[in-house]
Amino acid sequence: MERGNTKHGPHLDDGMAREMRDATSRARDWDAPEPAGDDQPTPRLLPYGEMTGPLAPSPAEIAERSEFGKWIPRSVLPADRDALAEVVRSAGAPDRVVDQIDSLPPDLTFETVVQIWGALGHATEARAG
């Protein structure tokens, strides 16, 4: 036995399906970037995953940074070496993460995990200019 809508004909069902499809595509308009203002330069957007710079990280390095970064909550940033060390120790981070944090320069304040990762000598994405 075939289950289907018994209240509408095929023509009306097709029209309703088309309306739903159109409404769904319009619902995604909220995430479209707004155009630059008249006095603003047009940004040059890179496709997702495209990186520039002489030391663009490999996918394995990005995965390693992600594993490292999961021990540093965004709520603690910006932070210096001592604050970061306290957070990762209290979170129970592995010794390799604690050792990397301890090797950071004491006089710098870090805004992002990428800045921390770069200060440790790892490759990071460079912003397109």
C-alpha cells in the first residue's frame, strides 16, 4: 500500500514542494556576506582551506594544533604564559601541552591559539594581503 497525501493532487503537491524548496534557499540568506561600503575596500576572500605564506601548515599540523587548542578555552584569552600554564594544568592537559606552554616567552600576551601556536615555532596560516 502506498502512503501519500490524499488531500491534494499531484499538481498542487509539486507546487507546494517547490515553495518549500524556495523558502529553504531563502532561509540561508542570513549568512551571505554583506557588500563592502562605498568607503571600504572590497575584501579578497580565500576559498576555505586555502592558505598563504611560506609556512602554510599541513593538514596534520592543523589537526595537531586543534588537539593542542582544545586545552585552552577562549574565555581565558587574552592571556600570558603564566595564566595559560595555570589553565592547562588545572584542565589536566597532557605533559606535552604543559611543556609547550611553559616554553612560551613570559613577556607576551596571546590573543588566540594560533598566536600561541606560532610563538611555539609551528606553521600558521597567513592572512592574505
